[in-house]
Amino acid sequence: MSSLDDLRRRINELDRQILELVGQRQQTSREIIKAKRATGHATRDYNREREVLLAAREAGKQYGVAPQVAENILRLLIRSSLTTQEQASVAAQGAGSGRTALVIGGNGKIGHWFADFMTSQGFAVQVADPVGAPPGFEHITDWKASALDQDFIVVATPLGATDKILRELAMRRPKGVIFDVGSLKSPLRAGLNALKSHGCRVTSVHPMFGPDTELLSGRHVIFVDIGSPEATAAARELFASTMAEQAVMSLDDHDRLIAYVLGLSHALNIAFFTALADSGEAAPKLAKLSSTTFDSQLDVASKVAQESPELYYEIQSLNDYGSESLEALSKAVERLRTAVIAQDFESFAALMRRGREYLEDRRSVTERRA
């Protein structure tokens, strides 16, 4: 029999071979994107992905690998390949070649993301941020001292400071396209309207993803039309070579929907971990128990708990429509509480049936879009 050390060395060699093959797969992905660009094919092919995943499940059975494990491995590799292909597509598009961009607040997380994103397209990016610029970017200490002659000006500052900056920009009347990246638009109404009234090319953008996002496939970018179709089209063109899904809507529609998409989901998770913290049940005791639903909810709540209280408070308190979703949550909890206390099974079941129907409708819409 082989010794334990021999077996471990064999495992190490197999791991090396696996990674070598992954590297070869990545290189082939780069060649695929060149072929797709040359033939006009879309970056993502859902039918092809399905074929690959089904083949992985069958191959897994042959090699003693659980089908779900084989599928999960291939999903990870597909995601990595898509990221490689998307980044190559963005760079090849060269939408910013010879053009300039200023990112106000570019040393923040989402500001840094936009600085990197626009650099990858060939823009010469400057960062205006009082705390400095990320490595590799030209730093402007005070944007007010800049000539503001850039082709794009991105305002990626905290929500509470953004409206003032937009109003100050309006007084300067820059010629380039101006857009903010705020999670809410209600607090920015005055600044956005000031830019519009001063004849500026202004739009508003909401990237529905975090600054750690690498692959935009399946992610949404919302564009809020402020009355300058040219500016909205220019901002949308920045994402044309990505796989992000784009949506255009009015300011009020945006904030009313965001009250549920962000406000409700944040509030639900804050209520969840608050109830746990106030329950008197020690975390180590609960950690010994597990259920699929509890663990999934706990994972999401744990991520929410690590986010910025300032940002999450702004999303709850500064939205003109924020109270609507909080009121809906309060009523839903009370209906559930009333049904349980009254031992009213029919009311309880009706809540679940209505939820099932709503979620099935949403799932069918998502599947048609894919």
C-alpha cells in the first residue's frame, strides 16, 4: 500500500494538473471571445452553457463524481470564462480611446470601480478625492479647481454630499456628460434638475451591484432619464460591451421600486438579526443548530450586518417612497402574527399561496428574459 505521504504527493500533483487545465481553459476562452467578435456572436450563449452543464453531470457519473458537484465545478469555470470574455470585450471595444473622464469620489469603493471600468475602455481617468487617488490614477485634490473639460464626469460621492456637488457643477456648465451613481435619486432631485436647467448633458445611473463585482452578466444597471436622451445614450454605451442588463426609467419610478428592492430587503434582514440578538439565545447555541432556510437567511443577514450603517440609513430615510415598503413589511408581519395567534390555518395558508403565486410569476419572467 502507498504511504500517506505518497498519497498526499499524488493529490498535490493532481491539483497541479487540474490548475494547469483550468489555465488552458482560460486561454481558450480568450480565443473564443476573438472568434465571437469576428463573427458577431453574443458573448453569452445560454444554450451552450446548458449543454456543458448537462454533459458535466453525465461525465461526473462516469468518473465517480456526484452530478451536482460536477455541475458546480463547471458553473464556477463558466463564470470565470465569462468574466475573462467580458473584460476582453470591454477592452477591445475601446469606447474611451482618446477621451477623458473625471471620477469625483474615485477613491471610494464604487468610485474606484468606475475608475477601473472606464480605464479598461481606454479613458484617461482622473480622480478627484480629498483623501487621494487609487494607485495608477492621476489625482486632483479639488475638482473645483479643475477646468472640467473631461468627456465624462462621474459623481461617486456619499449620497448626502452628492446633491450639493451636482448643484455646484451646474454653475460651471461642463460640456461633458455628467452622471451620479447614487442608490437613490430623490435626494438628488434639485441637483439633477439644476444641471438640466443649465443646459448640461446630465443623466443618472444606478449600478445594481457591489464594488467587488467582476462579471456583469445577470446584473442590472438602471439609467434614470433626466431629460437629456443624448446623455443617457452616452452612459448606456459605456456598458454596451458588457453583459449587464440595462433598464431606463423615470426618477420617481426608480425610487418607488428601490424602496422594495433595497429598502424592504435591507429592513427584513435588519429585523431578522435584531430579533435574534434580542432573543436571549446565545449565538454559540444557535450555531449548533442548522436548517436550510435558517442558514440561507443567516448568510444574507450576516452580509447586511457588515455593510455601512450610514449608507443603509440613507437608503431607508432619504427615499421619498421609503415609508411605503416599511409599512408593507409591518402589515405583513402583523398578518402573520394574527394568523398564528388566532390559530387560523386558512389565513396562514392563504399567505403562503399568494406568495407562491407571486414568486412563480416572477420566476417565469426571469426565465423568459434569460
